[in-house]
Amino acid sequence: MKGLIIYSSKTGNTKRMAEKIYEVLKKEYQMTIKDIRDAPEVEKFDFILLGAWIDRGTLETKALKFLKTIKNKKIGLFATLGAMPDSEHGRKVIDNLIELLKDRKSLGQYICPGQVDPKMIEKLKGIKGVVVPNKIKEKMIDTSLKSRKATEEELEEAAKYFAENIKYLTN
């Protein structure tokens, strides 16, 4: 069976996650891994795992656009975000990913923590209170400063999650 892992990574967090998933899945499947900028035609693959960083609670724009081009394929979503996956924001992100997979042949969704780009933190600090209320802005900055890269164990769990789902849902 042929699988494709496509990822969009701004700071390297999602790329690390994609590489770990690839490392595990290539033992069982004929896998291809590509940056979203070099995405091949998806028709020749039996399943696709699409990974991205989270922007405003959902996949970043390039990944959302790419997702819309995928038709009649088994697909799973993985992502990294600056909040912890078990936080309120993390739970909302999971709900949003589930919604994106609605009416599709879903292989599931998985999120891991990811360190927020320092440039983004500086940008947040410059936002005026009119655009984002100061209380919310301060919470966003605090969460961003506490963000961290996913551990090897967390990345391994993501890879195992997809390995199990692919095995179960493609047999």
C-alpha cells in the first residue's frame, strides 16, 4: 500500500512530526514524504497524511487549500500548536480537525505541542488592544512563551496512532 505524508512547517515542529510518522510507517508501507511546496499528484497514493502548524485554531492556509484538492482518499491530519493538546485551545483544535475530516474517509487526527515562532511572539506584542483585547493578547503571549517542542515520546505516540488507524481502517 502506498502512502503520502505532506507537511507544512514554519519553524520545523511539524516537519519533525512528519519525519517521525514517516520513519514508523515506512516499515509497513511504501511511503513518500514531501514538503507541501513540493507536493506530488495524490492520485497514485492509497492514503494521505497531511500535517500543518495551527493558525487561529485550524490548519494554516496552504494546508487548508491542499486539503480541499484531495478527493476520495483515506486521509489523516496531524498538527503542531503553541498550546498543549489537552488545553481548552487544544481541544478546540481537535474539534476543528474532526470537522475538516467530516464526510471523508478519515484516518483520524493528532496534535502535538510545537514551539511558537519568536517572530510571532513579537508580532503579538505589537497588536493594539482594538484588534485583540489586551486580556486575550496577554494570554496569547503567555501561552506562546510557554510553548515547547514535542518530545520524542509525543512524536512516537503520533506515529503509533496513525500506524494503528491505517492498519485497522485499510484492511
